[in-house]
Amino acid sequence: MSDERFNKDLCGWLGADETQRKHAAGFGRLKSVAPMLFGDAAPTEPVLLYKAYAQALGQFPNYPAQRIGDCVGFGHGHANDLLQCVEIGLGQPIVYQETDTEFIYAASREVAGILSNTDGSYGSAAVKAMTTLGMVSRPMLGPEGTYSGARAKAWGDSGVPPAILSEATPYLLGGAAAVTTWDELVTALSSGYPTTVCCDQGFTMTRDAQGFCDRQGRWGHCMAFVGVRFDRPGACVLQSWGPDVPDGPVALGQPDWSFWIDQATVEAMLAEGDSWAISRTPGFEKRQLPPAWRYDEAA
């Protein structure tokens, strides 16, 4: 695909190196920290967690495209936004506020000790920042809350301003757990826990008739898994390159800024060791999702 909106240099995952592993060590695997989620028969109908967006907001978010290598902020911000929508759909008294991705990106770099003029971060550092430093929303920042690549760059270099950092503390993420297998991913999504993925797998930028993209090339990128299906086993992932990227058909009501990935490729991505299920509470409870999130009503 030739499209000026897509540039594989606008990614930003720095890889599974010593720094990534250091921060990952502070979290357990989902199967270890939440064994109560496992044991039931695997679902056979799709788990379309992204439908929680439309139920809570009336439509999918109109996210901008990232402008620097701050995909780690986008992947974790998108996941946290969807988590809010899931909680609303499950009856929690939450007022949705879009997460500020620049904050997550810069805070992750502070936690990782990599503040500098270069771009990039780690998923493990992002969830550590979200669970220890907190988060801010775009509305909390007022007119300055609109996404800005320049702000992401500046904060990623010098850190989040102290006055803003102090506002984040009340909004800590409750918990995070490593997701390293297909079974863990299916289980996380089946109980309403969006899961970020950081890896170096690249893809074609045109969806096929069923909404899938094929693996192609390599780039270090962070995205968010938001659905699974079993007719053609695979997972749906949200990207951060703006509307209708990739191009091509969509399926099962997915957003036009997402694509499906076959199970074998998903397993290889998770095996890279920097993917995270997130929860508003310190633990992960087994939850029954609304039926409308488990099948395609238009099918």
C-alpha cells in the first residue's frame, strides 16, 4: 500500500531488551495472577470487545494518527479508553474521558530512564507508569489536551511537567498482567480486559475480504488487541495511524482503524514478551460480557 498516512518509522517499540525485561519482572503472567479466569471451555463465538466503544460512546473514537514514535502511548491509551467503555457497559458509574497518550508515553520513558530527544518506549514501562504514576485525560488538560506530536516529543525528552504529574496520581491503573499465549489472550478479552501488544511484526496495509492483514516485514510497534474470532482463528488489533488504515474491507463490525491477524502470527507476537492485559482493579475478576459483544448482530 502506498499511503502517506502510513510510515513504518512512526512506530516506537524499542524491543525486548534488558530495560524492557527489568520492568516486566514486576508483573506476573495472567495465568498465574488470575487462575480463576481459566478452566472453562474455550469460547466458540467471537469476542468483539471493541463493540463496547460504540455502546458507551455511540460511535468509535475518532483518534488522530501518531506523529512521532509514540505508539506505546497510543496502544496503552486506546486500551485504557476501551477499558473505560467496558466498565460502563458492565454498569460501573464511570464518566468516560479520553486518555492522554502523550502522558503515558512520556511517563513510560521516565520510568524506563530513557528521557532523551530520541523516540520510543516499552510496554512494560507503560504499565508500570500507569500503575505507579497514574494517568491524565485530555479533558483534564483543557485546550492543551488535543493530541500533539510536538508535546509528545517535548515530554518524552524532558519529562511530564510536575504540575501535570501531580494530577495523575488519583487515576492509577489498578493492575496489569503479562499475556504470552493465545489462551491467555482469549481469556483476558473474554472477561473484558483489553490487551496491549508490543512486538516487531510488520503487516501488509490492505485488509482481505475478512478484514485480515498478512504478516510482512518488521517494525517495532505497539497496538491493542480488542477482539478474537474462531471461524478463522485470529485477533483484532487497533493501530495508531489514523482512520481507514489499513484500507480494504472490514468484518464483524470492526473499526476501520483495525485489522485481524491469524492465530499463529498472534502467538508469535505475544511470545515476544511485552503484551499486557489491563484492569481498573488490582485483581482480574471473571466477568460475563453482554451478548452483543460476543457475536456479530449483522451476520
